[in-house]
Amino acid sequence: MMNEIGYSYMTTGNHDYNYGMDRLLELGKEAKFKILAANVYKDGKRVFTPYVIQEVQGVRVAFFGLASPETAYKADPKLVAGVTFADPIVEGRAIANELAGQYDVLVLISHIGTDASSDPTSFKVAQAIPELDVIIDGHSHTSLETLTKENKTSVLIASTGSYGAGLGVVDLVVGTNRTVKSKSARTITVANAPELKGDAAITARLAELTKTQDAILSKKVASTSVALEGKREIVRTQQSNLGTLIANGMLYITGADIALMNGGGIRDSIPAGDITLKQVYTVMPFGNYIQTGKLKGSELDAVLENGVGKLPAPDGRFPHLAGWTYTLDVAKPAGDRVSNIMVGGQPVDPNKEYTLATLNFLFNGGDDYRMLIGKNVADFPSDAEVFQKHLEALGTVTNENLTLKK
């Protein structure tokens, strides 16, 4: 689809590694555009082209790419083993120095974002490389409107939100002396440009791709009498009823003592009404599978401390729990915020072994849950399948049956 649309360049986001580096490189060979990333290394060498200088209407435009260092744990760590995501500021600064005198306009294509939990953010990159004219950003799903309000740097930073909902346009005016006279950004959406019509060839291709899937995904799985909350800013800062439902589904299928779902794995809400298979896979699209592992009570604190360590900033590691609870004090420093851990309503026994159910992604160290690496002992179906089976067992989700009664 990107070939048909006519992309020129992209950089890598963490989910581009969902099927491993080898698969990404295979897709790169099929792409009719360049993947730019200056800070992705394997065996001491850059994996991708770091930058390109293109002449546009007589103007020399240098494009370079930077990937988020969070990719190391926001992609499955097993799938990026041996790959290094170097400091974007160090690498970006080096590229800018290398390109000095070779361009009229300097553009960074980045998947770094502006989430307060990220370090660095694109704001910090802009501050470190002030000669940048434009950053075309991703990762934090930030709208251009929000970004414009928050950006205090001299660099134009543009982002279009997420899921292809908008087309970003950056307009630059370059004078005869080859300096940028003005720059602005806008986002075109169906809402603000209703006169736009879908491209016939792309629309036909989409219809072909979705026809067979829709026949399967339209199947009703269950229904819910309550709206199930999956908004990004909610599930990455607090436990929601949808997070509770998903975690309890893990207990239902595995029989574990406790369950953990990361907020970053919850990708959409479900309104009250019928729940279709399509909604199940929209909420949980990554194809992770459920695993169980054994942890001593004394090890549970480190798990929870990691989960709440980025608060009050939203972060995908935030823990949605079933079978256990804790007391949180965000005013305390990260690493010392959790107390009063209870399992099954009883104070945690530091010497007792508990069975934890969670995603293979977390057992692999994803979202920085490194203390879980190597703890998995049993495999279960995919996260979406487990969620589906739990929903089918409930029939109708209510406030009363959201939480599994053990």
C-alpha cells in the first residue's frame, strides 16, 4: 500500500520490528522507497541508510531518520536481539555535523515522539540540533494541534496523530539566498476536507484485502452493557475496566494466581453493545500470546515498581492487574512507590511462590519488565484468543462480572 501511495522515505517505528529484523529487511527490499535510520546498528554497522540529499525544485533538501531508543523494549526484545538503537541526540548531532554545507533545508524523519515518559523527546532533539528546519515525528500519536501548543523550540515539529487519520503537509518558502523564509504545517483529514474523494485504485485494493477478513471479523463474540475504556491516555496512567476484564480473562484461561496486562497492549475502547471479533483484534492487534511463570512474593514488588515507574507520565508499561492489588504513592521517587501488595485479598507472602499470567512480550523483557525474563514456564493461546474465550464465557459483560470471582 505504501508503494502504491508513493512514499519516498520512512524511518522505523517500534512496531516495524514486530516480526523481527529479518522480516523488516525483507519488506525493505520490496519497498520502492528508502528506510532512513541513522541510529540503528547491528554488529557495529548501520542497518539502514542514514540520510539522503534530494534536490526539490532547485533546493537541496537533506532527509535523515532516527528511531526511538525505546524500540529496544517496546518491540519484543527477543526479536531485536543484537540490534542497538543508539542515542538519537548523539547520532542526530553527528549527522547534522556531517551534512553541514551540503543542504539548504534539513529535515528529520523521526519515530521518537513527545510523550513525557520518553527520553529523549523530539523537543530535546530539536534543542540539541537547532539547525533542523523540520521534524516529521511519530511514536507518541500526538496531533499537530497539541504539538504546536507544546513546542517551544525554533524547529517546526509536525505530527498527524495516528492510524493514518490525517495527511500531514509541510509548506516551506526558500529564498533566492537558499535560506528558509517561512515554514508551516497543516493536517488534512476527512473532517476538514470533506470534498476529498478516495483514490479509486487504492479503494479497490483495500476492498479486496478486507472482503475475506470482514466475513470472519464481523462475527459477534459477546455483548457489553458498559462502555469498556481503552483510551491511550487512560490505560497508560490508570487501571481501566477494559484492562481489568483482559487481565481477568488471563486468570480464567490459565488458572494463575495473578495476572498483568500492560496498558500499551490495549489499543482501543469498546462501546456498550455487541462485541465483534474485529473489536477484539482492534483492542489486541499484536499477536502476543499468554504465558505463565513462577515468581516468589518477594519478586512482585519489582514488577509493580517498573509498571508505575514513569507516572504521572503515560507509558505503555502501566500495569492492569487481576488477582492482586497494591497501594501507590506517586509522590515518592520511582522504585519506591509501591506498598501493601495483596494477593487474593491476603498480604503477599515473600517466601511463597505465585503463578503469574501475562504476555510473552513482558516475559521477554518488553516494556522494561526485565525482571520477568526467563520466568515463563507454560504457553497458552494468543492474547486476543484468550480475551475472546473469556468474553464468550461471560456472554454479556456487566460491572458485576468484570472481575473474576475466584
